[in-house]
Amino acid sequence: MVVMKFGGTSVKDPDAIRRLARIVAREQGISGVPVVVVSAMSGITDQLLDAVAAVERGDADLASQKVTVMRDRHRVAAEALLGPSVERDEVIDLLERQWRETAALLHAMAVLREVSPRSRDAVVAMGELASSHLVAAALTALGTPARCVDAREVLVTSADHGLAQPDLASTAARLHERVRPLVTAGTVVVLGGFIGATASGVTTTLGRGGSDYSASLFGAGLRAAEIQIWTDVDGMLTADPRVVHGARPLPSLSFAEASELAYFGAKVLHPSTIAPAVADGIPVKILNSHRPEVPGTTITAAPPLPEAPLTGLACKRDITVIDIRSTMMLAAYGFMRRVFEVFERYRTSVDVITTSEVSVSITIEDRRAIDDIVRDLSAFAEVGVETEMALLCAVGERLRLEPGLAARVLGALDEFPLRMVSQAGARRNLTVVLPQAHLQAAMARVHERFCLEAEPAGVGA
């Protein structure tokens, strides 16, 4: 069994959904009946969040207008894909009921003048629900028998709305109960990504980018042979092409390398995606729905080493560096606990940490609680803040295998004002922090010297 996940751009309009149908039919002819996971149509999740935000501002009319636009977009797509038929009328009626429910939820929030995390999840989930119903109907109409299964009946999660955690055992049990029999009978099952529900049936979401994570969870629960992530690029690249000219596709990389690149800014793959696949050793492929003939990127536990010294680069912009200095650190214990309790208190994730005898430097992306964090840290240390910084991460298995490679990479950056340098114990990545104004030039320098020295056989620049 293969699990195929299609992102928002792969279901954005009737033409995209027809391409999806051809890809699914081809896969069924090769490996048997797949399970399909879909995101909301591109832009829909943002529009749903905008509608919630409008309600929070007291603008219920604007929220209602946004629902009408989304409803009409799905109706037009259904009419284009299905043609005059009883099935088309049934699907359109189902979608109409769903968007009326969305409007009712938003109206209730407006009346109560309260938007809770639970109610926000209930609204935002509507994008994936609409998309999965539409894609299932389109597949059937185009010759591939399919059925939509509500992901909320399968993916069991915690009640942490907006960032729910999956219950792996319960999800696997429901997959075998509600999905596998349909696949065995020859029906393609279509599920919405990103959404789930608590054991008691309350709608939850996994967070932005969570559709990839859903696909990996479903793949692990069904013991799939492969998980395919279909997007609008030819696979993972050696660097972000918007930052580095000449970035090329990677034919393969390891689970560990993919995790590092995703966490440190590679946009193709959500950082959480491959964790369930890693646990079960399931290969993950990144493929382009606009160019299905391109082989894409295959992520496995132990791929062949690339000829280039580094596998790839990732970056994050708009990073904030927080410097914490105190003589209390010297020969003392408990200081670091006090530091990280502050970040935990304000639910702020930390990316990079460097330490000395009397100071700690930490990078964060989320600045929403920066004033509170600085105030609390200042109670026991001197605190400095630097903004407009960037993070550059070099990733590759050769970093841990070849002594001196990390020093060579740093040597290539000797003209740049590096603010922090970090290498994790696994030694697959080397991370530097520098002023954002220098990021593009630094990325280009490292990419040219260490990602393009030799290209893997059969891969063009």
C-alpha cells in the first residue's frame, strides 16, 4: 500500500484535481490501491483564519462574505469536475451543508463574542473536509472508485487545540477498522490531512503544515510500503532557490538529513512529517504533481552518500538572538533550568543555543512574548537582544564522517560576521547565526564550494 499526500496547490482548481486523478490512477496500476490524503485548496485555510479573525474584530459581515467566496469556489470546481449528474448534485448539496455549518459556527462565535481554540479548530478544519469530499467525488467520476472517510473518525489526538498530539495506537486501530477494508475491496480512500479529533469526537488540528504529518501517521498506522508527498516542486533542493541561484534537486537523502533541513527552514517538508516514517522505516518520496515524470527525492534510513561534501543548506530569516549573562552561572547548577523555565512559561521554542562560563545565547523565531521573556530573565541576569538576524544550517552525513569538513565550511565564511556557531552531537549539521543582511551572500558561498563540487550521477544542475 502507498499513501499519497497532495498539497494545496495540487488540489487548487479543477485542472489540478484532474492531474491528481491521473497520478492516482497511474499509481494504482503500478502498486495497487493507494490511500490519498489531501490538504485544503490553496488559500482556503488562510481565508478560514481570516474569517475567524474578522469575527474577533467584531466584523461578522466580512466573515460571512468570506464563507460565501469559499463556498462558491468549491461549487464551481464540483460543477467543472463532475458534470450534470445525480452524484454531482449530492456532492454540491453536501458541500453546501458544510459551508452553512461553517457560517453558523462563525455566527455563534460572533454572538458570544468569544473565539476559543476549540471553535477555531472547528472552523479551520472545514477546508480539508471540503477538499476530501470533492477529490473523492472527482476520482470516482474520472474512473477511479473512491470514498471520502472523515479524518476526524480516524486520527485520534489530544485536546491540545491548534497543535494536537496524535494517539498512535488508537489511530492505527481505527485505520485498520475503517480504512483497510475499503482499500482491500478496491476503493481509494480519501482523507483530509491536518485534522483529527479527540477520543470523544471534538475536532482538533495538528498545526500548519500538518497534512504532511497526517500522511506519515496514516502510512505508519497502515504499515505502508511508501509515503509520497506530492507538491509543486521537483523534490527537496540543495538550497532555497529564492536565496541561492543554481540550487539543484536532491535524488536522495537520509531521514536525519531531511529532518535537519526541514526543521531549519526547508519549506518542502514539514519538520514533523517523517517522524512516524522513521520509526517504521517507511521510505518517503517528495514528488511534483505538475511534473509526475520527474523522479523527485527519496528519503530513506541509509541512502548512498552524495559526492558533494554537503547534502544541502537551509535558512531561517527574522531570527532574534537573546544574550543572557550572569556570574551566577560560574560553577553553579540550576541556572539553565531557570532560563528555560522562562521560555516554557511563554510557550516559545528555541532553535540554537551556545554557552560559555558566564553567558548563554539563544535564538528564537516567535517574538510575540519577547518583552515578557526579557523581563523575567532580567530578574536574575543581564539580557541583550539582537534582531534582524538569520540562521544558516549546513547539513550532510559527511560532516560526521570527514574530520575537518566543519572547519572548512567555517573557513569559507571567514569574511562574514558570524554571531553564533553550533554543531549538534550527531554532527550532521553545522549551524551559524549572522546578520540577516549577509545571509544570501553567505549561503551562495557555502553552496558553491560544498554543494556543487560534484553532482550525483544522472542529476542535472
